[in-house]
Amino acid sequence: MAATATSGLANARIQLEQCYQDTRDYSHDDCADACPTDGSSFAYTCTRNNDDTYDLSALGSGKVSGFSFAIDKQNDKTSTYDGVGPVGCWKTSKTSSC
């Protein structure tokens, strides 16, 4: 289930970069559709800033409660599990490593 979040964030990042190529502004209204929508297991946050940066995150619920993932414009990935972290990658299970 954690792969759902990382896949959604990675796809959103690609779409934001493509939109930026067209508009030269991540905060442009046309880029709003690139932000992932909440699913049954993860709630997403998409912050598109006027200074040409963005931050994407996913917070788990239910079976994946305690997991959170984030990525930014520099492709810096972080994840936490039950408050442990953040680590500089996307850990997709309690025992996985970077």
C-alpha cells in the first residue's frame, strides 16, 4: 500500500515539471491538476510556491497509518514511520532500508 503514495508523489512531480515547462510557474492555475487527490489510504498535500518551488507529501491512514512520504522540487525524498525519521529516502515498509 505504501507504494501507492510514492507512485502518486512521483507522478505528481513529473506532471508539475511538465506544467512548469509550459507555464514557467509551478503556482500557475494550470498546474493544480498535477497535485494528487486523496485516496483511501493516503491524504496528499501539494504546496506550489511562487518562488518556483513545490512540496508534495502523503500521510497514511488505516493500515498504513504512521507512514508519511514527501518530495520536493530538488527530488529530495523523505519518509517517516511512527515518528521515526525522517530518512532521506522512501521506506515502503517498517523494516525496509534506503
